[in-house]
Amino acid sequence: MEVDVRSGRWAGLAAVAAALLAALSVPAGSPAQADPDQQAKLRRLTKEAADLSKAYRGEIVSLEDAQLAVDKAAKRVKKLKVDLRGAERQVAEFAQTAYMGGGFDPSQFFTMTADLGSLSTFAYLSSAKSERLTSIQWLIGQQQKAAKDADAEIDRLQAHIKELKAKQREVETKMARYGFQTPDAGTGLTARLVTVRNAIMQNFPMPFGVGCLRPGDPGEHGKGRACDFMMSGGGRMPDATAKARGDALAQWCIEHAQQYGIMYIIWQQRFYDMRTGTGWRMMADRGGITANHYDHVHVSVL
């Protein structure tokens, strides 16, 4: 009979503990509850971004940066949710162990309120258990912050798409003078890119080489519309002389953009989009010297 009573008490305890932990992990009105709506919104914005890239006749670096930021924020929310579920399971296991060992009074659960401060009532557990509870407090706070950050990134993406749409007619007018070109079957590059590449190489020495076609690349390199003009080798930062050469090459592209149909350039973690006319803008950190274009000038053409 004692076993039945203890089992019944534990069943009640488990139910209350589960409810408490659920209340702690997803408070009423938290951003996590908006996930389905935000996912639908994000799918719509992703489609709008793809349509804009077609209208702008190529990649829009600032838009790609915004989408990367949203993706990173969403992944952080997902990871924190997984971490929180794991921490909650550990706390539930600790509570069960303490109760079955006779050192736990389930009635204490019923005096608690579903707020973070109520976790202090578990202080009689071992320090390891207390650390897990503190971890839950921290994870809940981080999850809520990450969810808000993800919402903010999605809102920024939406605002940027709206801004680009407002400029679309102006951009299309600018681009009307440049016909659409397909890559040459032999080189895999468009005639416009070949012309730009040759002009740049006539004006600037290229001791570290030039890379253009990149088969399978989903961006401009794969379409035969972009070249990387290397200012150093082996993923190293360029020295002062090479840095000055890259600066001069980038400025040459800006000054000759209309003449040659240059679409945008990337250099030193900054990009300059000739279509939008917004000047130099910083890029998001993509994780390395080459990824951030510190060792090469990227040039894309229409």
C-alpha cells in the first residue's frame, strides 16, 4: 500500500512539475508562441527576396546579408530550445531521485508560483541540481532574447525588401541600357565579364591571379558574371602595397561602372552596389579573410 501511495504522490508531483517547467519555458505571450506566424512571414519574405533578385538581375548583397542574419537568429532559437528541454529533463530526474529517496516533499510544489524566482525553493537539492536550475533560468532568458532578436531580424528584412521594391522602377530604368547576356559556351563567361576582366588586367598587375567561373556556384561566379581579383595568396591579409592596389581597383570599377555594366563590387568586408547607388556599405562577418573579401576584390557585372 505504501508503494501505491508513494506512486500516487509521485504521479501528482510529476504532473505539477511538468506544468511548472512548461510555464517557465514558454511564458504566456512569449515570442516563441509566434513561431508559426513568423515562419509563414519568413517564407513570404524569402519568395519576395528571390523575386527582387530576378528584378535586379542578380544577387543583392545587402539582402543576402539580411537573410543570413535571420537564418543565424533562427538557428540560435532552435538550439536554445533543445538545450532548455535537456535541462528541464535533468531537473525532473533530480526531483524524482530526491523524492524516491525520501528527501522530497511534493507539497512544496503547490506553494510555488510560475515565475523564475520560485526556483529558489529547490535550494535543498544538491549544488549540482541547483546549478541545473540556474541554467534553466539562464536558458529561458536567452531563449526569450533570441526569439525577440529573430523577430527583429525578420522585421529588418521586411523593411529592406520594402526599400528595394520602392527603388525597383528606378533600378530597372538604369539597367535598361544593358542587355541580358548568357555565358559563352567555351569560356563559361559572359562577353561583358570578359571585357571587364581584360580592362582591369590591362590597368592593374595581378601577381596573385584572377578567378572567375566557378561551376556549381549558385551566385554570380556560377553564372559566368563575376571575377575575383586576388590581392594576396593563401588566405593571408594583403600587405600595404597590395591593399592600395585593391583600393585603386575598386575605385576604378566605381568610376567605370556605367561604361562597362558593372553591377557591384565587394572589397574588405564592404560592398558597393551600382544599382541602388547607396555607396559603400559594410557586410556581415562571414567568418574569415577570404569569406569577408579582405584578400580579393569581387566584381560582378549585369
